[in-house]
Amino acid sequence: MSTERKRRGVKGFDITSLPYKIKMYMNNQILIPARLVRALGIGEAEKAKIVIRYKGKEVEIEAKLLKTRYTDSRQFTVPKHVREELKLIPGEEIEVLSITPLS
């Protein structure tokens, strides 16, 4: 029997480095794919300083990194004041420039 780890579910995003582009979900959250989480070593971080770019404007936010039960992927919510400032609506593509763990 193979000692290789069996993968379940869908393949996932092939994103392993910053910056990357991704669409904002309907619940105003942004996905940090599992491969990127592992590459950056932020699997245990609870908060992070994140720099995003939308339509040429860059904004730095401090966000709680939300965990999922069965994967290493994380999500963070874009604060309302940032969404209003950038006129960002769900489904729009943003660019995540940097993620720095805080805890």
C-alpha cells in the first residue's frame, strides 16, 4: 500500500506565491488558497496584515484569518469602510499583494 496521502474533494487553486488575483465572495470574504497558506507558513496565524489592490488603489488592512475545518485554506473579510472607500462589490477581482502574520 502506498504511503502517499490521499486527497479528497476538488483540486483547488494553483496559487503558491504573492501577488495573486482572486474574486471577492458574496459574503465580502477573500480566499487565501491552501497551497499559498502552506507556502507562506501562516497556517497557525490568527490575524494578518494584508495589502490589497483594486483599480489601482492599494489599502492595508488588519484582518482575522478564518479557518475551515478540512483544508489549510483561509479567508478574511474586507472591512466595510474599505469596501466603501474602494467601491468594491462582491464578484469583483482584487489583487492580494502581501500577507504578514501578526499572531
